[in-house]
Amino acid sequence: MASANSAKKMREEATCSICLNLMAEPVSISCGHSYCHLCIVGFLDNLSYTQPQLDKFSCPQCRAPFLRNSLRPNKQLGSLIDTVRELDQEAWCGEHEEQLQLFCEDDGQLICWRCERAAWHRGHRTVLVEDASPDYREKLEKAMASLRQLEEECRNHKTAMARQITEWNEKIANWRQKIRADFEHIHSFLREEEKSYLWKLEKENRQVLQRLKDGEAALDQQSHELETCILELERRCQAPAQKMLKGAKDTLRRTGAVKLEPPEAPPSEVQTACDVSQLYLDVRGLLRRHQVSVTLDPDTAHRELIVSEDKRQVTRGYPQENQDASPSRFATSPCVLGREVFPSGRHYFEVDVGEGTAWDIGVCLDSVQRSVDTEPQPGAGFWAIRLCSRAGYVALTGPATPLHLAARPLAVGVLLDCEAGLVSFYDTDTASHIFSFPSAAFSGALRPYFQVHLYSPLFLPPPDAAGDKQEIV
């Protein structure tokens, strides 16, 4: 077996003097020296570039001349280099130049037979590498299995973390969308209020300007009359005595009766005042400016619904046998409409849902189908939100849109803007926006719409009571 010194000498012979590494694809030149194919070609290319007139080159080691076409592959040297690489994979003792065939259990080191006899390893437990390797390979495999288990756990944690990141990003996206929708709705409100106040201001402007122009016209007429009287008096004063005195008493009586009637003083301040900051902050006040009193229409109530005498509360119970089969009554779904009809304008009403577990609240066209089972969505003439035990809060957009509410509302406000085609919902306790349907062109008048389920009664507080309740909160 080759010694470490022999392996060292073989490696020196197989080393390229240009790159100082084991030769790759060795080629020889006419002087007998060998180099890596790429190294010697690069060397020749550099010389040809700097000295184009050269046709012969000097060996980098001995300076012997050679031609480019003298390069020949050195297959024998290539085989030697493969052998050197194999020898490099074997372990050799750096001190004794012997192969490391033993393993010292005490020090955990590979040693040669001469190291085993040295003083620093004397008395140590040593075994052949072939005998020690199976036990350590088993230990290494166990350690590798343990690390792979940890790696699997790490992957699981990474998967869970990625899922949490995705869920968190979805939550942030939902909240970002909600915040934008809330502010857009407030902006829409403020734009509508701006239009309303500007219209009122323009109306006041027209009225005041008309009064001012009427006063100006009256003053023009009085000024003309005064000028006429003054001219008449001037002519009479300049006339001879007899002509002046003739009819003088009538002239004095007539001109003395002339009085100046000053125009009515216009208002000194603009009456159309608007505190924009207060309007922006008081969302409840903004909504309740359009609040209307809503009561229930028993003639539309499903047979299982019980409407209170004051028409403000509805519960679901047993079928009412004394109800007539009116075409305006809901026949298949436990629904009821409000008595009020909204053909135009802006209207706001509130519904006390309490601790109910299921309900629909919104508005619908007065002409919706009531004798057949219809899915309440805008295509069928319904604009409503729903609470159900399975899906929680949803907007009935078809398909339904999940609503992620920060808190459970005990009362829901509904705002209808017929001209803008908007239906919006609010948590009345916090005055926070819940949902707004996309703008639509309503094909007719609308009415409040309610679907009632067991143990979930709905109550319609009158506007004053709703305001008092809010003040208490």
C-alpha cells in the first residue's frame, strides 16, 4: 500500500503548474510537460492577444519552444490523476505517514499503528476502523433520524406559520376593506350633506337677492318720483309770481305727501349654517336626521308571526288560524313588511334585535313575490343582512357576503337613499358601519323588510324612544 509520502509525490507530479490544482483533461506539449487543457489554451490565447506575431510559444516551466498544434492529450497522466484522487480519499497519519486504520475510543480519533504504541495513546481502547464504523454508523443514523424528526416538526411549524400568516393577511385585508368602506360611506354621507347644504345656501341666496333686487327696484321708482317732484318745484320757483302762486297750495300738498319708504333690511348673517366638524363626528345625529317611524303591517305577516297591538313588535309562534288568505301576505317564509312605503328620499329606521339568534333585516320592493319561496337578494328585489346560526352575519348579496363584525349588535340601523340607490346598515350602539350594498337603480317604491325566527323577536322603537335609548348609552 502506498505511503503518505508516495501519495504526496504523485500529487506533485499530477499538479498543473499554472493553476496549482490537480490537472483536468491533461495535455502534453513537445517538451514533455503537461498542463490542464483549459490552462494551457488560456495561456496561449493571452500570448496571442498581446503578441499577435508569435507563431511559437515557450513552455511555462522550461521555456522550450513549442507550437500550438503540438498539444496532445495525456491519457496515462489522466489515469494517474484519477488514482491520486482515490488516494486523497484515504486517511493518512500526518506524523508517521501511515494509513489511519485504527480508531481510539477514548479520544475519538483515527490513528495509525505507530500512534497506538505512542505514549499519548498507550492504554486507550482502540479498534479497527472496520469494526468501529458499524456502531458509529448506527449512532449517526439515530442522530440523523432524530434531526429529521426535528426537521419534520420544523416543516410543520413553518406550514402552520405560513397558514397563520395567510389567515392574518386575510384578516388585515378584510379589516382594510371594512375601514375603507366605512370611510367611503361617511365620505358619501358628507358629500350628500354638502350637496344638501349647498342647495339650501343657494336657495337662501336666491331669496335674499330677490328681496334686495325688489328693494332696489322700489328705490328706483321712488327716486324717479322724487326727481319729478323736485323738477316741478324748481320750475314753479323760477316762474313769475302770478304763475308761481297759481296752484301752489295743491303742489305743496301733493309734494308734501311724498314719503320715502326704505326697503326691508336683508338678514345680516347667512342662515344656512353648517358645522362640518360636528356633522362629521356625530354620525348618529347624521343618521337620525333622516329617521322615520316604522310600524309593522299585519296584512303582510306570515301565518306564524304574531304582531303586537302597537305594530312595533313581532314574534314567531304557532300558525294563526284567524288570518285571511290575503295576496299581500307572505305564504312560505316567516316574513313581514313595514307599513311605510318609501318612493323617494332618504329614510333611516332602527330595529332592536336583542339577543336573537336568527333574523333578516332590510328593505324590499313593494312588488316582491310573497306567495312563492324566493331567495331574498337584490335580483329578487331584497336588500337585507342576515344572522343565522350556521354562517353568522352575512349580507344577502347572492352569493352571500360574510360580515366580520367586531361586536354583536343589539340594534341595527337601516339607511335607505332612494335617489342614490344605496342601502346601508349600522350598529346603533357604536354608530359603526356594518355593510352597504352596491348602488342600484330601484324599480319602484320600497318598504322595510323583516324575517323572523323562533326565539328571536324584533322590536321597532319609535324615533324618540331610540334617541332616548341612545342618550342613556
